[in-house]
Amino acid sequence: MNINNQLGLMTHPIPAYKNSIDQQLGFIGSDGQAMLFNADGGEYWASKAQPNTSDDTLLMLNEDNYFLNADAGDKGNAKVDKDTYVSTTITQQRLTQLQEGLLKNTITLVNGQQPIKFSDKGELTSLNKYLYELGRLKDDEDKNVRNYQAQLKNRDNNVTQLGEKIRTSKEYRARKNLNEALWYSDNAVKAITDEIALVTKEINSATEKLDNDAFAKAKTSNTIVAYTEYIKNFPSGLSVDKATKTIDDIKKAQTLKELEEKKKTATPEEKKQIDAEINNILGVVTTQLKGTGGKILSELKKQRTNGQF
């Protein structure tokens, strides 16, 4: 037997062929024979094995006595990925459990915790907690996706063309398991992302309602305290600008009332100064005010229009 330029091989009597255990390593020579090295260092010649690669290639012999590349041959990856990126009974059950939980605003899969049930009545605090847990769950599945994708790119999980046909090989089984796990995580991320969008919309709607109700309540009271409370509770609220302007105009109305009282006892010269100040304030008031302040503004505007001051 002539094996030239084969690393680590030498002429060796060919013993009786023995079935090899999985993942034994060896080299194949130009005459179609190969030397295997088993776990205890013994050497076996596998003259019956059917190689699928050319000379000088490190090989692996699986249980079916077929050689697979051990140098990360990947010509079978695409077919394996296409065939095994699918649901299984287990992954479909997990996904269904997740989707059914989301319909009930319930998370069951966060770090092995007991099911977390959140209010489905639009209560804002509960919705925000639910959104936070959804974010945690999505982060976990995003990490799983990245992990599975990285493992699929690892040469240790490559499958040759022949390996794709031998579905009992370790390479095939490993890649199949990764693809099935990836299928679940990809679909879980999509389901959680959709739920996050729905919950975010619900939170925005609930926040807007609270905002509008709070401003309506402030308008009913029509006091500086009420509008200040609204701004405190909704610093980025829809009506903050209106509330701020109204507070400013209420303060101006109060000032006008005080000036009007001062006029009653003022000298003619002082009255001129007070009227000028009133005229200046009336020129910048922008809000229709209710109550005493509004009456004063309305009356003073009439007087100014009629040329009474």
C-alpha cells in the first residue's frame, strides 16, 4: 500500500476491519483507504469506508462508515437549514403558551418565575410594569437569537453534502437542534415585539386620557393651584403650554384687581400711572378668564375701548 505525503501515516498491516465509533479522526490516502485513531490511541484501517473528499483531508468516520470532513466543510448547511428551521411539537407548544399568555397580559417565561398577571383594564401603572417585563423577555430572546446564529456560523456546526444526507450524524443533529431553537426564538421575538407595540399604544392612549381629564379638572377649578398641579403631574402634558399661559393671565388679572382698588384712593397723577400700567397688562393678556379676574378684565377692556382711560 503506497501512501505518499500523508501526515502522520506510515505503511501498516491492514487489520480486520472494525466498526468505528463516531468522531474518530484520520486521513484518507489516494488508494481510498484511511487510517483512524480511536480514543485509546489504537490504529484502525477502514478499507470499507466510503470517502467523500479528496486526498490530504482530515476526516471523521460516523456510525454509518461514511467519512465527513472535519475541516468545517459546509456544503450541506443550506439544505439542512432549509429543512430544519421549522417548528417541532415542543417549540410550537412553547410558542402557543407564550401567545396565549400575551393575549391575557400574562408573562410566564421570565427567568423561571411564576406567571406574572397584569391588569387588562388599561390601568397605567400595571401597563407600564407589563411593558417593562415584556422588554426583559424580548431581550432574553434577542440574546438567544444572536447565540444560535453565532453557533450556526461556527465551523464545528458545519455539515457537508454527504453529512446532510446522513441524518444520524452528530453534525446534522447539532445543526438541526440549533435551527429548531432559532425558529422558536425568532417567532417569540416577533410575538413579543407585536405585543410591545400594542401595549405602548394602549399606554399612550391611557396617558392621553388621564392628561385630558386632569386639564379639564384644572379648567373647572380655574385656579393657579389647579393649573400648577396639572403641570406637576404632567410635565410633558398636551396642555402644559395652555396651563402655563393661563396661570400667567390669572396672575395678571389679580394684579389688575389690585390696581383697580388702588385707583379708588389714588391722586390724579397716580391714576394716570395706574391706567398706563393697566393698559400695558391688558395688551398681553391672552386667556379668557372666568370668575372675578375675568370680570375685571372684561370691564377694563370695555372702558379702554370706549376711551374712558
